[in-house]
Amino acid sequence: MTWYNLTPAEYAKGLRYNADRQDECARRKDDEGKPWSAHDAARSRRQARRLRAMAKLCDLSQEERAGKVDFRRLHDPTVPIEEEDRVVAEIEAL
């Protein structure tokens, strides 16, 4: 089944699973201790935070399908990091 046909609750479950995998990736990168690892770990943590914010929007949604949830452009990879961080902080404050 395609993600946008799932219920928001089902989609949120998948988003949280992926966020947990990103956290694991960040921990592995931290343990590597390579010069580039810190940047990669920070990127994974930012991704996990973004995915959890999207899951929270699913939890708050009254829509029947995940494709109708307003993700506030968090699904768009071209959104500047500063805007993404601002939107995620707003969602976390809900």
C-alpha cells in the first residue's frame, strides 16, 4: 500500500520507526570517531527530529488518509534547514 493511502496512525508508526533507525545511525556515527562522523550524526539526529514532528502531525490530524495531512513542507527536501528547524520547533511545542 502506498503511504498516502495509509491512515495517519499507520503512517506515524512508520515515521517513528524510521526516526528510531536515524537515532541508531547517529549513535553509530558518534562511536566511529571519524572527522566526518560528527556531521553525519548531526544530520541523522535532525532527520529523526523531523520524522517525529511529522508523526506528531499525523497524531493530531483528523484526516482519513496520510496523504491529506498538512506536513508543513517537512516532506520537501528543498526546504532550508533554518525553516525546517523553526517548523519542527513549532510542532514540538504543540
